[in-house]
Amino acid sequence: MPVAQRARVNGGNSNQFIIIVKGVNKGSGGMWGEYIINPSQIGIIAMKNTLAVSTPAKINIEVADSLQTVLADTYGLYLITHNYHWNVEGSRFVELHKLFDEQYNELFQAIDVVAERIRALNTYALPFEGDSIIRISKMTSNALNKETDADARADRMIHNLISLNGAVIASCQTAKEKCKDMQDDESENLMIERITAHQKAIWMLRSIIK
């Protein structure tokens, strides 16, 4: 922190002071400087090359674009999981209804975190740009139309969610490598967290159908 001392100016305006400011520079012992100012100016003195100046982080479009794909894929998975939560039936209804509830709520929270990371990179979060959500929704067959038996539909829902979680992991892996290349540690850590969450979701889904 800068250290300030002051003394009244001799023979000058009684409302003026000499302000002596010492600012600490990285790698040096600091620098003293003198200023004659009015008391109202105290607190806004800054010595050139003395006080650290905060500058905005460089916008990294490549990282932001990779996170946009993760955001859109996560949104698509969220919509499908929520739909399955509503429509699952059969002998495992209670178990699957609860599991799908937990998973879509976790995804909803993740959407917010990823979107806010994109905004932190000074880019708009645009999950509905492009065709990512449509693409992920077409990666699996419609469980409600494909099977007539309720338990068979439930099994297909589980298999679909395993596949879709794997697709989101792939998007996260691609984004993680991009973040690593661009030395964006915060975004890379977020992608690691998301990969871990999707791996857990797959584990829980697989355990049901074994």
C-alpha cells in the first residue's frame, strides 16, 4: 500500500499541502515524490509506474467458442433429461423419476456456471446459436416412440442418457484442451469439473441396467 505524508506549504495558500507519496514497485524499494495539492485532492494521487493498474483480461474467442459448444450440448442434455423425468413409467418409475430429477437439476446449475464463465470472457452466452441443441437431440432414438412397453422405454431412456452424457464429455474434453493451450486455468478447471460430473452421471445410469 502507498504511504503518504503531508506538511503545510510555507508562505503559500494555507489550504495547500505538500503530499509526499511512496509507492511500492515490484522488484524495487519504492519511489518518493512530492505534490502540492488541495486537501480535496487527497486520495486521488497516483504516481506513474508506482501503483499497479488493473487491465481487462484479453478476450479469448477460441476458448469462448469451445465453451459455447459445451453450453449448447449441456442445454440439450438438460432438456432431454427433464423430459424423461416427466415421462418415465414402469416398474422402476420412482427410482428413475428421482434420479432424472437429480440429474436435470444438476445440469440446470451447470448451464448457469458455464454461461457465466463465457460472460466472464466478455462474450455473450448463446446456447441457441447454431444447431448444437438440435444435433444432440437427434443423436439417439425417441424412447417414447420406439418402444411400446413401459420398462423397455425406461431402458432406452437410460441408454440414451448414457450416450448423451458421453457426447457432452467429448465436448468438454475438446474445450479443456483448448483452455489448456490458451493457458486459461479457470476455464480448464471448470471443464474438469464438468467431465467429472458427467462421468458420475454415467456411472449411476449404468448401475441401474446391470
